[in-house]
Amino acid sequence: MKRIRMVDIQSQYQRLHNDIDAAIKKVLESGVFINGEEVRAFSDELAAWLGVPHVIPCGNGTDALQIALMALGLEPGDEVITTNFTFISTVEVLALLRLKPVLVDVDPDTFTINPDLVRRAITPKTRAIIPVHLFGQPADMDPLLELAKENHLYIIEDNAQSLGAKYIHHDGTSAMTGSMGDIGTTSFFPTKPLGGYGDGGALTTRDDRLAEKIRMIYNHGARVKYYHDLIGVNSRLDTLQAAILRVNLQNLDQFIRARQQVAARYNQALAGVDRLQLPRAAPYATHVYHQYTVVVKSGNRNRIQSMLKERDIPSMIYYPVPLSLQKAFTSAGYHKGDFPVTEYLCDHVLSLPIHTEMEDEQITYITGILIDILNL
């Protein structure tokens, strides 16, 4: 059996290496490594794939969040509501811009932000909501969009983990994640559903004015070189990364199907294991399974992880500490017990290997060993 990896980028590259090598060679021969033709082509192709008029690539997903907040003109002290169960970058950028993160708890089934709690958290100082489409699944957007409209708030979709997922609106229509709010942000970190071979990110929007402002901010606040209308940042997607991403974008539908098939095999093999809560796909969405995250309902999650490692099965804990209890955010004044669902998940979640190159033999081995451990 082939070595089990959390994400097997090496095997995926071997399968696609002819196209990827040719794309890299083309850029090397062009000598244009910043803002080359591949960046523009990738932007247009991803916009068409997502069904949005504007995709603006940038240096990474964290920069995308910061640029989005800058483009919306939020002021120091403005409140932004987001989830407590996410990677730190979602709130890190708020602190850097001297905005106030207001954290709320999540739904215990989907792990995404709880709209009822968002409603209760809105104050006269609230300016925006950042829902995180987590582990490959959309947040419940309809109630959030309604709240934003009622209270004149912006919505920034943190779509770093769920590019390619679809949200099904109450009226039966559907939309891609990242296309529903004022701005969507995403990451092309190598392990993401659409990953490159280094850092990369992008912003999406349907608003022509915002798109123009974003394009200025990511390039030092300039429309024309050396003429700076705004204070901006330097966050450009490398041409080499864009070339690789163009190849992977051509295969993204297949990547998503492969992840969904792995998740289905996991679900079948682990069905009826009482000590586990399997990922629950929301009825309002499709799931692209950036992670396959189970909840260990009873037993020592960390011990189970160690025993899997002893049998050469990697796993990850996303996330071991709530944002509310991170040392970096002690000044926010949150305490243990304030977010019962998030705190429970941080103590009980475990993500199993999932990627586009997984083989049935590997899944059978992983699930068999996990069941044996749980039965000890």
C-alpha cells in the first residue's frame, strides 16, 4: 500500500506533470514573473468558472481578507462579526486594521457560523459579517444576507476552504461560495481545493467599483505605476503560480468529485460507529470536503490520534484552541465557557486524510484501524 498522506500533492503532480511542466516552462521562457499573461488568463478563467464578473488574484488568502476590509473603508473601532471556530487569519486581519472582532458560536452539525447568534451580536457599531465556509461546506447564507440587508452591513465571505461548493438559496436557485457577499476571499495554499505550489489568493466581487478599488489596493494603491491614489499593499500573485493554477482549475471539477467519493467511502465504512459524529452535509449546500472532520464523541481524541500515528495514519486537529482563548486575543475579554459548541469541537474534532489521489485500499486500512482503536 502506498504511504498515506493527509494531502498527496506529490501523486497529484505526477498525474498532471506534463501539463504543469509545460505551463512552468512557458513562464520561464517568457521572463515575465510578475503580472504576466498567465495571471490575467487565470483571473478570467476562474471568474467564468465561478460565475462572477471580477476575480482579483493576490499574494495569499490572508492578504485577500485584509484587502477586502480596506476596500470597504472600515474604520478603527468598527465591529466585525465572525466565527470563533476558524483559523486565526480570519480575525488576525481585523486586529491589524484596529477593527474589533466580535466572535459568535457555531452550529454543532455544520461547524459554520450560527445566524441566530449573529443577529444577537449586532450593535450600532457593527459594520460587517465574515462567514467562514469551513472544511468545504458553505455557511448558511440566506439568513446572513437578510441580516446584512436589514442592518446595512457588508458581508465578506471567507472562502479559503470551500472554493467550488454551492449554496442553495431558499428559492431553489444556487450560487457558488464567494459570489454572494460584497466580497469573497479565497486561498490557493497547496492543500486547498484549488491549490498552487506556493502561496496565493484572490478576491471575488460583483461590484465594479469595489473591483477597481481592490485592484488599486493590492498594487500599492495605484491605477498607474508611480501614481498612488490610496494607501495600499504589495500583494501580487506570481505568474508561475497562476500558470500552475490554470492547469489545476481545468481539473477542479474532477478534484471535487474525487474528494466527494472519498468522503462517501468514509461515510459508508464508518456508518453506525456510535463514538463518532461523521461530517453532516447541510441540506442547503454541496460539500467539497477540504477536510473530512469527525467528532470523537467519547474517548480521548488525542490518544486516538497518537494511536493512528503509530500505525502510520496521519490526522490533524482543526482547531485545538478557540480564537476566544488564544493568547493573542486575551484583550478581547472572552472566557472559557463563553462558546460551548466551539470549545467542545476544539476538544473532540479529528480530521482524517482526504485528497484527490486516495485509493480504496488506504481508506479501508484507515477506517479499519480507527474502528479497532475505538473498540479497545
